[in-house]
Amino acid sequence: MATVRDAAFDLFREHGMTTMFGNPGSTELPMLAEFPDDFRYVLGLQEAVVVGMADGFAQASGRPTAVNLHTAPGVGNAMGAIFNAQANKAPLLITAGQQVRAQMTLQANLTNRDAARVPHPFVKWSYEVPRAEDVPLALSHGVHMAALPPRGPVFVSIPMDDWSVEADEDAARHAISRSVSGRSAADPEAVEDLAERLAAASNPVLVAGPDVDASGAWDAAIALAERQRLPVWASPAPGGGRLGFPEAHPNFRGTLPPAIGPLGQMLEGHDFVLVAGSSIFPYYPYIPGPLLPEGAALVAITSDPDEAARAPMGDAIVADVRLTLEALLDAVPESDRPPPEPLPAPEPPPEADPISPSTVHAALGDLLPDDGIVVLESPSSTMALRNQLRLSRPGSYYFGAGGGLGHRHYPAGGVHLPQPGRPVVCVIGEGSAQYAISALWSAVAYRVPVTFLVIRNEEYAILKWFADAESVEGAPGLDLPALDTAAIASGYGVESRRAEGLEDVRDSLADAIGADSPRLVEVRVAPGMHLF
């Protein structure tokens, strides 16, 4: 007879979830016994790395992804990465082991005393199965919840002795064979009303957010902007984990600032703001001011009911972003407005010693292939990178939407796995890289040809910027002297180089990006914030 474990792996096969990310502990070993040959197990040496790699894989593949953690300690280690996966809307099915049922009431060692409550704020659904026979249905529930909009992580706690129990074959068969679809079309009347308001506006603008890319609406957003001759802004960078519009397109205007007052000022002169695939708005820091210019109206298109409900202004259509933009495109006429003025080409960064991050990013822009992918966590030079590279293909940019440091290093390998033909460059500060530096081991173990570009400024530059913005003086812990990431990476088996000066940076990056194994290039740069 089939066991609960057999049924679980059949369920994973049915949903194409044959790549599993994990860090096994004693409570997880029964699940992994006789691991199937048609599955791939990707090991991370710490649970934050595990969730981070799965986050990148889920976003890049567009599929729910299985994550296996070690009971309470492992879930605790992973919490920061789970928070970030929630912000990224990554569809993760996170399972964790639990003590055997006979010892849970005793709270024997490694018992997760309140397993469902621990990750609850950071997941869409959290559950501990009441009976072993319920495991397949609980996993099925989790897969569908993770994949339904708004996508996000879910959590299921499973006692370690459940896996060998005989499955209820009839219940398991139904749980495995179910399909659940969740792309919702917008109310036609709402689309028609939006089309009329957009066409009637004298100076409308489009704000494109990460769910344009995630929903596959890239082409629809471009066609709408061209038909209605809309200038296009990217949603604020801290909450924009992906690009919503090609940044080399002549309609593109740049990235909105992430604070209330400056963002409202940036939209001055526009009487209608259409926001597609973004919350309204991912603000931080707090700089008060008018939410919108006087007389301006706003309509948001989002698949997330909470994003729609919590917005501080404007109207919202809750529906699939791609389907709604395609319907809107069919409903609007060709506009006779003058087209937006294209942005000027990025200026060459001035020479300096040490070189600026902008100089490094300009070199990267010259060398990155057209289908290249950037995974970014260099907060002090984020805008410099986007201004220099102007990435313009879907699925080409991943940034930690949660806002915390230390969560972009380890997804880089996961981003590469479902699309091995596309080169991946992970741009990261030397401070951020340390949060889960063991991710380098996984890159080496699975020969993931990611280039790690470490921007070494010997400080937490973004925190110094915030200190100035918040009038904070004398804060400790903002400097990072003598942190040698290249040496650490070499210890993990990553071929590493320190680059000094523009030509050395170019040569080092050219060698690394074309390699068939992970490489690391560390560049010492001028400190401070860099925007261009």
C-alpha cells in the first residue's frame, strides 16, 4: 500500500515541483528516505539560504516550489527570508518537521510548541496536520494557496512519524488530481470606465510595478504606453522586486522616489495616474506631503485585494494584471497626445580613485548580454545600476522587495536553475553578503555559473544616508573595515578576484560572466550613496 510519503511525492510530481530546496534535520529525514531519482534536492547550509534560493527559483520559474526546513530552530533561522519571500510574492510550499506525535504533548526536544503560529504573520496560510492521513490534502491545500493570487509562501508542519503511515488512497487520489486556477478577469464595465478616463485625461501617466513582469503583462504594458503615449515611471525601488517596463524604452521616465511628499511632487502636472502591478505605494522613509498633485486622480490594477484595500488614495480594480491591461488595450483609442521625450543616455561616470559604483555598473552594462539577469542588493547604488544598465527584458531583474539587508545573495542560484541559458550577475554589498555567506557553497556544489559582483565600500552606506535623513548622529555599527569577501569566497571554492580601476573591473567581469562555474569579483568603490 502507498504511504503518506508516496502520496506527497506524487502530488509534487503532478504540480511540476520536482526541485526541492532544503536543509535536513533529524525531524525531516523520514520525509527524505528513499528520495526519488526523478527529484532534485538542492542543499543550503542554513535555512535562510534555503528559502532564498527557493524564492529566486519560484519567481524565475513561475511555479510553486517545495522548501523543507528543520522544525522550530530551522523555521526560526528562515524567518527573515520568509518575510522577504512574502514581499516578493514568491509561491513557496514550506514544510517543516515536527516531533513524533507520541512526544509532542510532552514537548520533547525539538518539539515546535506552536508550529502554525510561528511563521503566521509572514505566510498566506499556516497549518499543522491533525492526522497523518491528512498530509496529502494539507499539502495540496498549500500548493493551491501559494499559487493563487496574490502569490506567496505557505507553511505546513508535519510530525516526523506521519510519513510512513498508510495513505487513504481515495482521498490522496482526489487531492493529487485537483487543479485550481486563479486568473480573474476585470469587470468589463470597470475596464470601459477606466478606458474612458484614461483617454479623456490631458496628461496621464503609467506607473509600472513588479506584478507586470510576474503576470506576463510586459508586452501589454508596452503596447498601452505606446498607444496612449504615456510616460512611464517605475514604482519605487524598495518595494519593486522586479521591473514592470523596459527601462531603455523612449516612454520610460525613471523610478519614483519611495516617500510620500517627493513621490507626489514627481507626479506634478499629471491629471491621471494609472498604476499597474504595484501597491500604492511602497513608501519608506516617511517624508510627509500631498499623496497626489492637486486635481489628479489615480486608478490601480492589482491582483492583491489587500493592496487595493489598504491604498491611501485612488480607485482600484482587483484582477489579473495581464488580463486587465490586455482588455484595457482593446478598449482605448490611439491617442493624439505628443509622445514623451526620451530620457537622455546615461552620462559616463567621472573618473575617481577609488572608482564609483556608477563606473562599475557602466562596465557591467557594457558586458552583460542582452538576456542577462541582475539579482541586486547594493542599496547605496541601486539607482546608479538601474540608470546605467536600463534593463529592458522581462525576468531580467530581481530585488528584495522586503527591504531588509541580506536576502538577495542566495536567491541568485535559484534564479539561474530554471533558466540555465541566461547569465546571472548578483550585485551585492560586502555587508549584505555576510548574512548567509554559505550560499557560496551551494553555488559551488551545484556548479551554478553565477557572477557575484561585490561592491566594497567598507560601510553600511544606505544606513549612513538614513542617519542623515533622520537627523541621527553618532550611531554605532555603520563601518565595515577589513572585510575581505574575496578571501572568504575562495575558502568556499569560488574563484575570486579583487579588481582595482576600470580596466581591471572590465577584464575581471568579462572573464567571470563567461565562466561555467561561480566566480566572484570584489571591487573597492567610493563610499556614500550613488544615484547616477
